[in-house]
Amino acid sequence: QVQLVESGGGLVQAGGSLVLSCAASGTIFSPNTMGWYRQAPGKQRELVATMTSGSTTNYADSVKGRFTISRDNSKSTVYLRMNSLKPEDTARYHCNYRNSPVPGAGYWGQGTQVTVSS
């Protein structure tokens, strides 16, 4: 079992920045992939960014150049720095941990709300 606890969401004006954090605890295996997905009201959950324990990253096209994912393997923590935020980034952001090659498999956090006002 793996538990994920997210923090760092909030309300920000368009053009602003936020940093999300997600700490994993429990039985952590390596290699693994940690990352962020988001879900806006009435929409499907979508990938934002992922990072393997070997530092390979994957970003959604909509956030490339604005968001940066990083992780501290010693703390089993993943971060998402979000710059130049847009109203369309408004969503609940969920942390994911998996040691499976299947995207979206594994464990999920409860999520943290990000609201970007125009």
C-alpha cells in the first residue's frame, strides 16, 4: 500500500505561480513513476506531467514550457511548479504513484484544488 498526500493548491490570478507537493509513504518500490493528473468539472482526468525515478519526464502539450516536474527520491516526494497559470488550468490536481508501465495505474492522492482567476 502507498499513501499520497498532496499540498500547495490554492487560488491564484492568471499569470501567477503555484508549487504543488506530493509525499508518498508506505511500500515504495523502485523503479517507479510519480506524477500529476488533473480533472476539471465535467471533464475527464488528464495527464499533466510524470517523472520516473530515473528522471525521465513526460508533459502534456498544454503545460510544456510553463510547468516543471521534479522529485526528491530520498523523500519520495514529487513537485510540480506551475508558472504562467491560465484559467483553463483550473482543476483538481491528483498525485499518482505507480511501479507499473501502465499510465494511470497505481495509487492516487485525494487531490488539491487549483483555481486560476482571470
